[in-house]
Amino acid sequence: MSDRDFAATLAKGLDVLACFEQSAQNLTLPEITRRSGLDRAVVRRLCLTLTRCGYLEEGETGLRLAPRVLTLAGGYLGGLEVGRVVQPILRHAAEELDMEVALATRDRLQAVYVDRAAPASARVTLGFGIGSTLPLLHTAVGRMLLARSGPEVLDAALAARPAPRYSEATETAPERLRAAIEAAREQGYCIARDEFELGAAGVAVPVGALGQTPFVLATTASVNAFDDPARLDRVLDILRQSALSIGRVRGGR
């Protein structure tokens, strides 16, 4: 796309909305200015426009996302048939595993939850919901997504370092990160322990038949939960069966 076809004002407006991705709280204009890196006068005009268009609204101490933003997410989730196809499969897998199960995809250089299910008895959960984001390099979800993406995406993710250390176990050496992702690609699953959250481990497998964008199914448990090969095999079997079920149902539309 040429610069002549690029709508800079629209892009800046989207940058303002992106400031709310990791925050359900109200944001003031100075906070939005700092997060977006835009000029304060520009931020003010954009916020007034987004408020008039119904995407932002006045909160108690600033601005917050308005319900209208859900219509965009609803269209995306409806296209994937999350409610009719994915959620029943995730619920069944979560009950079988007695653990949280999530469907995730890649949004630029981060992983994002598309859907999740967890039994009431789930002992380990990171508290994520639909729309929550995770790092690509330091989670099983992210590494499996990178393993299913093109080499240019992996190169971009590694080049985006220095990555923050989420814990004392977070791997930062690019050669080891690349090796872990290549291993996930070869073996068809990924395990990550302690790197994003101390005491927690994640397992992820790829999902097919959801279009060109890679998707994965994943679960989370205590850090030593997958040390037993028999238990790991059972977890992988249930996740893979669930992934196949999603593919079969959507492939038969």
C-alpha cells in the first residue's frame, strides 16, 4: 500500500482505541497522550470524534470504551462461529481435563484469546478472557502461533526484543527462543513453564480449518502438572481431538 492510500488520521484514531486494550479503567487525555505518543491536541480531537461516533464515552474520571466496540468483536467472533461451534467443544475439553482451555490467534506480535472455557473446579487460571493478550515468545500459546506463522513473523518477534522478563525463568536469548519455536513446529505441540507466570505451565497445539490465520488450543496448569508423560499424552490427546472437532464442524459448513 502506498503512502497516498494510507489514511493517517484514521490510523491515529485506531491508535487511541488501542490505548484501552490492556485497561478496563477510565483513561484521562494525558494518559491517552502518553500511551499513544500522539500530540495532545490531536488526541483531544480524536477522542471527541470517537465519543461522538459512539466508540468512547465519558467515565467517572476520564474516557472509557463504549459498548459499540463490541459490535466489531461480535462480527469477528460470529464469523468464526464461536458460540455455535467453538464454545461447546471448549467446554467439553475443559470438563474432561478439569482445566481451563482456550482458543487463541495472533494479532501482529501478540497472542489474543478468542474464546475460553473453564470448569468451576479449575485449580489454575491466569484470569484471562476473550480479548486478553499474551506475549508470543514466552508462552506456549505464543510459541505455537509463531511455529505456525511464516519465518518473517518469527524474525519480527525476535527483532522486537529486548523483551521484558516476566519472571526469573523468562528466556531472552534469541537463539534459544528460536530453537524452542522450531521444536514446537517439528513436534506439533509446545510446552512453556514458568516463563510468563512463575508456578504455571502451558501446553498448546495447532488448530486447522479456521482460515489463513493460525489458531491454537491451549491449557494451563501448575508448573509440574505435565511432567508425567502419561498425563501429558492425555492432555495432548484431548486438545488435539478438540482441534480436529473444530476443523470438522467448520469444514462441513
